[in-house]
Amino acid sequence: MACTSCSSGGGCSSSAKGCGSKGGCSSGGCTRLNVFDWLQDVDLPSDFKEFDLVEIRFKGGRKDFFRNNSRLPLVTGDAVVVEAAGNGWHLGHVSLKGELVRLQMRKKKVPVDSKEIRSILRVATTQDVERWDAVRDLETGTMFRARSVVEELKLKMKLSDVEYQADRTRATFFYSAEDRVDFRDLIRRLADEFRVRVEMRQISLRHEAGRLGGIGSCGRELCCSTWLTDFKSVSTTAARYQNLSLNPAKLSGQCGRLKCCLNYELDTYLDALKDIPQVQRPLQTEKGEAFLQKTDIFKKRMWFAFRGDNNWVMIPTERVREIQDLNKRGEKPENLLAPVQEEERAPEVSAHVEGNLDRLDDKIKASKRSKRKKKKVSAEQGQPVVAAPAPKPNQPQKEKPQAPKAPTSVPSAEAASSATGAAEAQSEARRPRGSAARPLNRRNNRNRSDKDNKEGNKPEGANGENRRAEAPRPPRGNEPRSPRPAPNSAAEGNERSGRPTRRGPRPPRPGGGDAPAGAPSSPAS
């Protein structure tokens, strides 16, 4: 084990810097186990006198106060040799020094000028520590042998620990017993067998658990073995105030007595109980008598149940006081719960500020309808129409009037030009928007027209008579555009090839041959 004061790994030399003992460390390691004084380099005032009493710790957490008459430079954790209670000397470790010792003595009510306070002889040397370690190795065997002697004598006592004095002149036996024990024969046999002066010291079960140590039900080391020195009496009343189940297995500690931690929060519960009404009699209602079952002190809730009913009713403490006041006046409420009052609903803020949320959608729909009407009127009058954005697919579209059938006779040039202009305006107005403007699958239409020709049926829509006449787009700007003659019926072209009709006349064949049947005739010059 490495020393925390000096950097030696196996042990300090006699002149180790920073070690409080002149003899250095023992063979097992430094006696100052991981203890560091942060105020050791702070210079004290010249006229300040350090408190001469020091607290020394012994085996099992036992502590006592000793006087530093020689003014030895002690540090917390140093091993020192002190005067024993009788004759001889003992070895302990410094646990507290300075002004803090004065506060501890005031807390334990130990007078500073007491004559029972013994003095510190010297700082422990290496030989002192080795002799103390050798004596500690004898304690376990001595305890087991003493227990066997107690069983032979049939004494009703429990031997818990043995502590040898460092000079091996005295042995202290710690025991616990419920009644008074006559152990005079036991002392004679132990003194003859171990050749030491025997001292018997009775301790309580809590002190015994503190000396042995252990882990509590909370998962931490026992309070009695770490910091708790004053053991106060604990009763089951503390468990009742905290609404704990009176189960001895859960309320008792390792010592077999009630846990000391039951007193830690008792004052907090007593302060909280001041706001809880005292229910000494059952509450009188029209349904019957309600008996108290449970109380939540911090949330201020109480549970009641009627006779023969396993359902508990939770009511606040204010309601309990109201029912108690009614019972004092001779009145009985209908139920334990307070009557529910229907609160008037306040109108929502959106009703005043926003109104109907659909009003914005209605405005958009009305504006779109007005735009469509304007387009329809302008198309009927033959005026050019500006393209509008495509309507949403979710909105229904009105049915559009069908275009007039193309004339079968060949019109004149003037009639063709006027018909072309009107057809252009109507086609622009009836042109589909959005997803409806996608081109049709020509291959599917071609197969469909061949099937209809074989069956002798004339298709409608793409290649039938009801197909809308296609018209060229209006000229850009003010440039005139040559009129095109309207196509003949699409049925004549479909009977020959099954393909959609072309725009304009088919050019004549080379060689001056006659045009085949179904071909459109050239326009009259």
C-alpha cells in the first residue's frame, strides 16, 4: 500500500518527509491511510494557541479524548501511543484535532478540565505498530475459546468481541445480555487460560451491531457503525405517525431492535399532522357511517369506507372538516363527495375572432367561379382568353358543351376562315386542364379502333363522329395566319387505316393517279 504523504511504495524510511511518525511506516504500509489535511500549510497567528485536546479512535469505532501535553505536531490519521485506563499503554489513531474537538466535547458534555482525561505519550514507532498488529491476531482465537467456555458454564449471554491492549496486559470482552449475569467463574477461567487481566463490558444490541458493522436495508453502511453515536429510544408510535405497516421484519434492523432511522423524519410528520383533522368517530351521512381507512399526510387526502363496502372513497381534508361541522349541528350530507356544480362554458376565443374557419375556402371557390364565367362569356363573344391556372383535381368541373360536327361538304375560303376562328376560340375555352390535359395513349386508341372496325361499330370519342374538331391555335401577335380547311369525317380515314385523321388535305400521288377512296378532295380554287 503506497503512502499518501510520501511517494514510497513499499514503506517509508525513518527520515521520510511529510510523515508524522519518526519511525516511519510499518511493513504493511503507511498508518495514515489516504488522509490529507488541506490546512496543514496554513500559518496560524503568532498569539494563537491550538487546542491541546485530541480525539483518538480505537477498534470498533470507539473514541475517546486525550490531552496533548507535549505539544506533538499531530496530523489526522497518525498512530499515537496513549495511557491506558489502568496500567500500561495502548495504540490508537488521531481522528480529530483543533477547535472541532472543543465542539465535540461540548456536544457530549465532557468538561475540558476533567481529571479523567489521560495524556498522549508519543507518536507510535514501527516497533509499536508491529507489536499492536501481533496482538490483534490473537483476538479471533481468544473470542472463539471464550464462547466455548460460556457454553460450558451455561451462561445466558452473547459474547460479541474481544479487544487486547497494545502491550498485551489486558483483554476487554464485550457481551450483551437481557438479564444480569454472574460471570465470576468465567473471569477466573479466562484469566488462568490467557494469562491476562480480564475486563467484562456489557453493551447494547445497537452498540454490538455498530462494532460488527454491516449493510442496511437501504443499501448503505449502518449508521451506528459510521456516524451515529447517541442511540435514542424508538417506539412503534413513530411508525404509526408515518403510516407504516407494523411488520416487525421490516421495522427491525440487524440488531433486532426498531430501526434508528424511524426517528429521522418523525418531526416532519408531526408538523404535517397539524393540518390533518382528528377523526375519532365515523362520519355520519345519509348512506350510513363512513370509517377512516387511510390518510395521506402530505397530499392532505383521506380515504373512508362504509360498513360492508370494500370500495374506499377519497376526499380532501377540507371536505372532512365540513362533514364534521354538519354532524355537530345534527345534519347529514347526502354523500361524502362534495356536490358538483356545473360551470358555465365561456365562448371560445376563435368564435369571436376567427369565426367560421371555412369562410376562406368559400371565398376562393367564389373567385374561381367568377373567373370561369368570365372565360365562358369571352369565348362566346370570340375574344382571346388569357390562360388561367389549372384547377385543383378535387374540385368538380362542369360539363362542357360538345363541339359541332365538322361539315361534310367542302366550304369556301371565307367560310373556312370564319369557322376556323370560331373553332379556335371554342377549343381554347374547352381545353382540359391539369391531369385531364395528358395525351391519350395512341396505341390503345389504335387497337380499340381496329376492333371497332372489325365488329362494324363506329367508335365514339377519339375516332368517332363525336370527336371534337381540332382547331389551330390563334396567331401570335398581329401576324395573319393562313386558314386551313376543316377536315372531313374521321370515319372514312378510319375505315382505311384505323389512324386518327390528319389536319389539312392529303397531297396528290405522283404520277397523276386518282386518289383512293376515302381521301379528301382538294379545296376549290
